[in-house]
Amino acid sequence: MISSWRVQQAARVIRAGGVIAYPTEAVWGLGCDPWDSDAVYRLLELKERPVEKGLILIADSIRQFDFLLDELPSAWLDRLASTWPGPNTWLVPHRNRLPEWITGRHDTVALRVTDHPLARELCALVGPLVSTSANPAGRPAARSRLRVEQYFPGELDRVVGGALGGRKNPSTIRDLATGQIVRPA
């Protein structure tokens, strides 16, 4: 895959510890390197979101989550594979393989293989990426670049231009073990 200049620049910013905004399937997202605690805590501060809530990670393919999925029952893996890429976020046991600044107080982590072309391209370059809606807590999720810039004037390291994926609502969140819907689409 040959990446666009704007995505290459965003990848550089992420690798340098930056926080970016980028379009996703339904709303604009904020993202950073999930392994960089300073970047994650800065993102949480921008959103006014407590670390205890945990964050979603997105990837460009199920293989980017292999380190979390390697010991799961085959029926669970089939469930994931049948819904990805797409608008399905699954709560998956993390077995202490992720830092607490990603998992919060939960025994699971929210994972999605995105079907948004720009987000997939970005994950192909940097690996799994934090993906949380671009809005301060309690405010509507940004559906335009202008709204992102109004919410976070001069506070982000890069805003990656592009179109939303056309979905009306953010992804459905389900518990992988039970199939229960935690957040409907």
C-alpha cells in the first residue's frame, strides 16, 4: 500500500508522541499511539475523559490484534472475523497485555478493525491506534473538521483532512464473550 502524503505526515506525528484528529466511519476521532502513556494521557485531558473508562483501539486488519487474540476460543475468533472490517467494536479480554491507560478499570478492551480507508491506511503505517470521538466529554461528537477545530483550537498536533465514512452512528459495541450489545449503533 502506498500511503498518501497526509497520512504519512500524520503517522510521523503519532510516532513522535502527538495527538491527531481524523475522520472515521461516522464521526471525527482523536487518536494517538496506545503504547505512549504521555500521548494517551494528553488525549484524555483534551477530552476531559477519566482514564478509568478505557479507550477503543482500531486496526487495519485482525492480524494487528493477534497479540490479544492468540488464546481465544475459535468460535470467538470466527465471530470477530465475520464482522471485521466494519462498524463493530468488540469488548475482548486483554489478559493484562495492555496498559491501564488503555483498558481503564476493565478486564476487556474495545477493539475494531475499521473499514474507513484513511483510518485503515494510518493503522497500516503505525499499528493499532487509539480511536475515541473528537469531542470534550458531554458534548456531541464532531462531524466536521470545523467542529474539531472549534472544540480543540490549537491543541492538536495534526488534523488529517478527509471525509467521514457515511455511517449515521458510531460503531456498535458488543461483549465478545456474551454477544450482548453494550452500545447500539
